[in-house]
Amino acid sequence: MSILRKTTAWLIPALCLLFIASAVIKATRSSTGLDFKNFGMLPVVSNGRVQPLDSLARNALLSIHGKQGVPGDDAPATPAAWLAELNFNPALADTRKIFPIHHDDLLGLTKLTRDEEKSYSYSQLLPAFPALQPEARRIGATDSKTWSPYENALMLLTRNLTRYNQLKHALALPGQAHLESEFTLFLTEIGAALAESDKQTRGERFNESTMDNASSRVRIVLDWATMTEVYTTPSGNGADGWRKLPDSLTDSVEKGALHPATLAYSRLGDAYRAKDSTAFNSALKVYRAWLLENRPDSLRKSSAETLFNAIAPFYLSMVLYVLAFLCAIFSWLWLEATLRQAAFRVLLIGFTLHTLGLLTRMMLEGRPPVTNLYSSAIFIGWGAIILSSVLELFHRNAIGTAVASVVGFTTLLIAHHLSLSGDTLEMMRAVLDTNFWLATHVVVITLGYASTFLAGTIAIVYLIRRVYGKIPQSTASSLRGMVYGVICFATLASFVGTVLGGIWADQSWGRFWGWDPKENGALLIVIWNAIILHARWGGMVRERGMMVMAVFGNIVTSWSWFGTNMLGIGLHSYGFTDAAFFWLSIFMISQVLVMALGLIRERGPMVPPDPVELPG
Amino acid sequence: MAFRPFKFFSSLRLTVTLLGFAMVLIFVATITQVELGIHEVQAKFFRSWIAWWDVMPGAKKFFIPIPGGTLLGILLIINLLAAHSARFKLRWNKAGMIVIHSGILLMLLGEIFTGLLGREAQMVVNEGQTLNYSTFPREVELVVIRPDADGLETVTAIPQARLKDGAEFPLGGFTVTIHSYYPNSEILPESEATEKFDKTRATEGLGKGYAVRRKPRETVDDRRDLTTAVVDVIPDGGKSQGRWLLSNAFKGEQFFEAAGRPWKMSIRPRRLYHPFSIKLLDFSHDLYLGTDVPKNFSSKIKILNPGTGENREDLIYMNHPLRYGGLTFYQAGFENNDTTTIFQVVRNPVWSLPYISCAMVGLGLIWVFSQHLIKAIARRNKISPTP
């Protein structure tokens, strides 16, 4: 290969590394003015786990708005900045148009007019509350499986509005402009009231109005505590030793001084409103120092998670996978060796990011790689890419790279959509709280899914390629070898994974096999893979038939992965969303169409039967 | 073409066809589960010879028959054994396939024996309570109890299978006769009863003033039948001394006098007594802070066995069952504001078969597929030695 070609084969990957470097630099850059970067790294407890404000903000925005950004020219630039605005300048935050309404009936109920962006702000929706609340109550009393799209949309909007309101009360009390002085005043007044109350108990003369004043203040603070679900103040020991901001204020009365966290948030709020970046950043620094001494683990984890959020390695991987795919495709037309090698290297860079992302998640959660639907998508892509890379090293024809990048990109896209419904680093419920089975059953069965999808994708390449004319012998034999090999692996992984699931069930509730929809789905994958192999060994199908069957494997696996969750019954039921059902159906129909392509016979002389490998 | 049975039963075509039918069965059973619930589906699809598949969605029904689980299982076993005796002589290079298929056979047998020998029951214990029996939540028994001296009781337990309209149970001096039996029912005070309710009324006991009506059996998984029987107590050679309404809806027994002694009776979930007792000392249920996601459930218990003299504490929690007395106790649930624990009590003498089978099939598959891979690499190296 000429020097120019060799250079190109290294240049393209080098450009990718530059791209990544610039993304990392952008993510780790300190902000000018108000230090939202370090603000985002502050740890709080929400949804049962310690997480940085950055994750809290991002997940809320994803859930409410579907994106991590806020629209508007003067909008906060980062999710953490938005959270600060929400808590410290709620009047402005309420004007941000982040609540989408797509359903016409719902729009009609709110009496709003159709906006260009289809998104509305909290202040626009506030007048609609008297109309929304009774509807939400009515719908909430019925079974969620029976809700119409309008009802689903309304309940989602109500849930998001509630979440928004709760976040608003997490770090500050709306309407209070000078929190630090209010807090300090609170301490002295309650202290004084307690002294008066002691006088009363001792039978001495006491000041009634002091006590009344104090009790109305206390009521305000207690009400405040019911309006948020975020625990901001670390006190006591362990994961449960966190208090909400209003509760920590009440706790402070006993100690006679504000907790450093309570003080910090009040100062941050005041500084924000005064647009005083020096005060804001110094309050931040003081609190960080306290955290470093008293809660170093929480701070370290939060910082790592914030960095992870900012770099967003999975999105970077997606870009690289697209590039790898394009290089691989073009390598079949032009500059074969150069683009093939470039494609593989770009794939590997993307894969490294993918792996680092996976490892970071494992570290943050303290768990094996697959713990929920989101992480299963990440891992399926990861597993498929490893297998395809092995195939690519074996066959060296860019097919492995092409398939790897397609599966990698698609699964990361699915993962992104799954992340819209909540915190992807959520805690594991009791029955799943066992790292051993998560590491064995879940990982192995996910590899089974990954390899069945991989075989199906390679088969799609074969069937589509076939439309453009007879496939040359070497390519056909390599595709055939790949599909056969991957299906063998898929049989092994899906069988062992399914049986390990049964053994886990036996350890957990004494029943190896319960005919649960998810169990049945996994069994279908095992049986289908076995059918393909037995049909091949029995000479019932040849090359083309095997490819068609492998594509059907995609349908079976997607049924098991997503379809079984949508039935609303069994142990793995996550409920039914219209969007997921729609895309699943589209996918399955597309696979059927590809299979149909395969059923069209070739014209011309009969192809001699290809060598069939019998076992043993 | 003449039908040659051995060739037919040992053919790969049969294997593929049977496996294909198995997929159809499993898929249809999964979909049907939404409507019918798991127990019904298991009986209709997996433990049957022929399963009926309702292909018309909606109110109208149109059933087509497909092979049921039992039929498919038996044919697959025959096919497996026939194929092996035809093609796989006991040779070393066939060892992989033999191990794989033996493992699968073992697993199928394991499931069959679990179905026959296994038994699942529940133990519902309140904090501070000591219990020496498990209950079967889906079965009831009609018990007639005679308190004896020394606080002991003689219990006559009539299994649900024997409860029918008109059944008679002579108990020495009198007979308990079932006037009407309702496998599932609704019980309402008389004043609220509509025409759908039976006219029969109890004259004694807790059921006085209530009316009963028949209901179809519950199929949804987390609902239980309300089993009721209207019974007469008839002393030998005399007339009915009263009519009682017995039901598992009533907590506690109902009293009557017969043959000169006090008795009590009730319908309750079928019990299985053990030679030991379990006392619940404390049930704890931690949630993740600020959520209702359970972090753990655990039951601190005491095992009391007068036979062996045991009196020891133990902890049962998720993924950590207690194995005792040939039974395994799993933390299954809880109720009453975290003061009652529910254990799943399982007897399964063949529990180890799936573990052995998994190991055999897994190792067998790895062995066979590695051989393929090695051959493939060797073939490739012969064609084009690596540059």
C-alpha cells in the first residue's frame, strides 16, 4: 500500500481522536462567572441514591423536555445552570418553554394555542391547573393499562409538572429573596421561642407573641419539607443520613448553628440573585472543602458522574460508529484496504469510549454491567461489537466492521430513548440486589441477545447484497461462516443465560421455571437458534435459507427484549408505551420484508450445495 | 412412500417440526396469559396433550388445536432417543452431542418430576406468632374440629376435591351434609342481595343474614376464590339441627353442639402441618431514602423443633432462603404494615437437576463449538496462510 494510503488509514482515526479530545476539553473546561461546573458536582440524595446536582438536572430535563438543553436565546447553557435558575430565580425559570404538549385534546384542555415549538412554559400552564387536576385525579383512579393516548399524555404532563415543582423547592424556598438572613433569623426566633416555652413550663411570665410568630415560621418550614423529594444535607451516617434542606434547618435549631450545607445553599441562592459570582464561587469552595473532609466518597463519586455526564461517551461513540460504517461501506467501492483499516480503527476508538462509559457506570453503581433495560441496550451493542471485531480480524472484509457499527449505533440510539424515562443509574430493588446473578445470568443472556442480533444483521447484509446480483463466492462463504459461527455462540449464550435465570429464580423463590413471559421469550430464542442449526445440519435449508432464518432471529429477540415487557403481566412488566410499541412493530415488519427478499429465488443454473458442517 | 416408524421418529425433520410447534405453543401461551393468568395457562397449554388456541381477538371465539406441552415433550424425548440410537454410536467424537442431549433430557425429566413431586405452599406469620403449618393459597379444606381434653383438638379435614352439592360426611353421631357448594362466590348481607343470589339462608352462625351467589373461578394471578359451602348438621336418625354458611371469607371457626359435645367448623386454606415451628421475631423492610423502592426484606425467625430439641435463630431474606426439614423457605412477601411475613415453602427433591443439566449442556456446547472453530481456523489457514 502506498505511503499516501497508509497515512490516510491512520489520519482518519487520528482526526477522531482530536474530535474526542475537543469534546473532553469542552466538557472539563471551567466556567467563567458563576461556577456551574462545581455547582453541578455537589452531591444530593434523590430517587434513593447519592447523585450530583448535574444528574438531577439532566434527568429532569430529559424527562420533562426530552432534551438536555433549554430553548431560548438567553437560556441557561447547561442543565446545572438551569437547576440553579429554577431554584434561585424561579420567576425566570417559569418562562422557559420546556413542557411539550403534542396531543390536541390536551392542548384544548389547557386553553393554550398551538405554539411553533409545541412546548410551553410553567407560567403558561399555571392557569390550566384547575382544569388539569380533577382530570388527573379521575384518570389516576383507573387502571393505567386502559389509558387512552390523551390520558397518558395528561398524566405524563401532570407528573412532569409535579416533578418540576418539587425540584423548585429542593435548594431554596421560592419567594424568599434573602435566604441566609432568613435562615439565621429563623434560628434566633425559634431559639427565643423555645426559651419562652421553657419559661411557660416553669410557670414564669412568657411572651406569647414570640411563640406564635415562631410557630407560624415553623409551619412554613414544615410545609416546605413536604414539597420536595431531594435530600441536600449530609448528616448522620450512611446512605440514609441525609436530610432535606428545610428539615436540616429545623435540625439546626438544636445545634444553635446552621449546618454547612444549609448555609452553603442559602448563600448560593443569595449570590445568584445578586449576580455576585465571587460570592457564589466562594460559598461553593467553602462547602466543597467541608465535603472533602466529611463526605469525600460522595464528593468523589459525584464529581466522576458529572464528568461522565458532560463527556457523554456514548454519544461520542455513536458519531464514531457512523463514521466507521461509512468508511466500511465505501471500502467496498474504492480504496479497499485503506478505508477498511481506517473503518476498523475508528470502530475501535468508538468501542474504547463505549467500554469506558460502561466501566464508569459499573463503578458509579457498584454493579455488574447490566442492571436495567437501559444498560442492557448499552451492553448488547458492546457485546455485538466484540464479536464482530473478532469476525473482522478473521475475515478482513469490512463486513464485521460495518455490522458492528450498525448494531452499536442502533443499540445506543435505543438506549438514549430509554434514558428519557428516568434515572438510568437507579437503585436495584431487593430481589435484584445480588451482584452474583446480575453478573452471571444477566450478562450471559444479554450476550445471547447480542449475538442473535449480530447474526441477524449479517444475514441482512447478505440478503440485501443479493438483490444487486449474485454474491461472489468468497464473500458469500465468509458471510455464511460468520452467521453460522455467531449462531453457534448465540445458542450457547442464550441457553446458558436462560438456565442461569431459572437457577436464580430457584434461589429466589424456589421455582426454576414459571412460564413468565420473559422466561418464555428467552426460551424462544434458544429454541429458534437450535432450529436454525438443526435445519442446517439436516440439509433442510442451505445458505439463503439460513440467512432468512437468522433474520427471523431478530424478530424473536426483539420480542423477548421489548415485546414481553409490554404485555403488562409477569415479573418483567414495565408497562406499555405507544412509542415503544410503534417502533417495535416497525422493526418487526422491516425484518419480515427483508426475509421476503430472501425468499425470491435466483435465476440461472442451480447452485451446488455448499458444504454443511455436521457436528461431532 | 411407506411409513417407516423408526426413520420417522429419528429424523431431524421431526426435531425441527416439533421445536417449531413448541415455539408456537410458547408464544400463544404467553399472549393468552394476559387474559387467563399463569395457572390456567399452564394447565391448558403446557400440561395438556392438545391446546386450543383462540385466534379471534374479541368476544367471538374461534379455537384451533395445536399440540400441547405434554405431547410435544414426549415426542421430543422419543425423537431424541431414537436419533441417538440411529446415528450417534457411543464414540468419543460424539461425546459432545451425547452430553448436550443428555443434559437437555435431564432438564426435561427434572421439570416433569418437579411437576409430579414438587409442592409449593405458603407460610403467613405475624410478628411474635409461632406457626407449625404451611397453607396452600389456592386450595381450601372444610374442617370439623372436636376440642378434647388437655387443650388438644381432633381435626377432621375434608379436601376440596370431595366438596360437592349433596356430599355427606358422617362424623360419629351426626353427619355434616353439604347443601350447596360454591367454588367461588360472592357473599353479601341479605338486604343488599339481588335476584342473582341464591334463596338459601343459614339459620345459625356467622352466616346468618347473608346471601350467597355463584361466581366463575378467579383466573387472574393475584386474586383468590371465595369458596363457600352451605352445610346442614344432621344428628343420626334425626332432622337437621341447623344450617351454617361456611366460607374462607370468614376468619375463625363457627361453633355447634352435636352428639353431646361442642364442635367447631370452618372452611380455610388447606394446611400442611410440620414437625417443627417457625416463630417470626422481626420483619424488616428498608426502602431507599425518599422512594418506595425496596432495598431489602428480611425476616428474623426462630426455629423450634421439639423432636431434635432445636431452638435457634436464623435470618431469611431475598436470595437467601432457609433450607430445613427437606423444605426450602423463601422470603416471598409481607403485609399488615410490615408486621406479617410471607414465606414460600417449597419441596422439590429434584431441585439439583437443572444445575447439573446447565453444566452438562453448557460444557457440551462449548466443546462441540470449539471443535468447529478449530476446524474452521485450520481450513482457513490451509487456504490462505496468514500474511
